Amino acid sequence: MSPSRLEAFSDGVFAIAITLLVLDIHVPEPSATADLAHELGAQWPSYVAYAISFLTIGIIWINHHAMMRRLKAVDHGMLTLNLLLLLVVALLPFTTALMAAYLQKSGGEHLAAAIYSGSCLLMGVAFAVTNRHALVVNPGLLAAPLDDARRRAILLRAVAGVVPYAIATALAAVSSYATLAICGAIALYYALPFATGSDTTAAPT
């Protein structure tokens, strides 16, 4: 299979996942007694979770494109690892909705936050492992050889992107708001041009 075909399939999954995120934002039911502004404002956890997850999936998509562009071929290992990455990406709409629904609750909010940040953590790990397969395990897949320093730099950025998610997941037991804030900060950081360039594979993940 060519890298372009694998990328096209992956793009479809990314597109569906990023679109499904908006389904958790609902139009308030018209009511003679309810205030629309209040009803819309009450959904702020859904808005915040949507924005963070949209950025997260968007950035991993950009980095996935950069990874695919470096390849001239893919092997069975690459196909399997890429499927595992897409499995977690496709799960993000569910974990996003879970986080938004339980953020302000007095029960289950810590577990919901852990599941959300944990899904982001798994996505980052899957992305880093997929990169490692192409850069270290089977460098013959690369379209052009990369020196050891360049390969280490790419992998270091990928692993470094995973660390904050591990911290966010650990903090979920203390504060679901802190977990959401860290996930938001990670997404905003990697959305900046200097953090995610055309040839970088850091995972905001």
C-alpha cells in the first residue's frame, strides 16, 4: 500500500471524528420561561471541550500529514500502528462528550476527566510509537534518509508532547478543571506556528 492511500484513509477518520465533536452541542429547547442566553451559557463545558478537542485532532492531523510525507512505502507494522492511532482518534468525540457532561457534576467528574485526558495520552503514545516504527524500527520506509540527530529530534518532540497529558491524567483525581485547563493549554501551545511546523511530528498528543 502506498503512503498516499494510507493518508487518504486516515484523513477520512480524522474528518469524521472532528465533525462528530459538534454533535454534543445542543440547541436549547424553546420555552416561554427559559432565557436563551442563560441556556446557551449553561453549555459552556461543551463549548470548551469542543474547542480543545477540535484543536487536538486538528494538530495531530497536521503532524500525521508530515509523518506520511516522509514515507515512500508502508509495511504491515505501520498499517497496524496507524490503525491503533485512528482507533483512539475516533474515540475522542465520546470522551469529549463525557468530560463536558460530568465537568460540573459532584460525582464522576474525576473519572470523566481521567478518561478524557487519558484518551489524549493514548493518542500521543500511539503517534509517537508509529513515528518510531518508521524512524527506528524500519527506516527503509523513509523516502529520504535522515541522520540520527534528526530522527532523535523528531522522536523527542513526540515523546515531549505526551508528558503533559500524563500529568493532566494524574491530576484528574484532584481536579477535573485542572485537567481540562492543562489539555487546553497543550492544544493552544501546539496550535502556535513555532510549536507545530510543516516538518515536525510532535504530538499534542
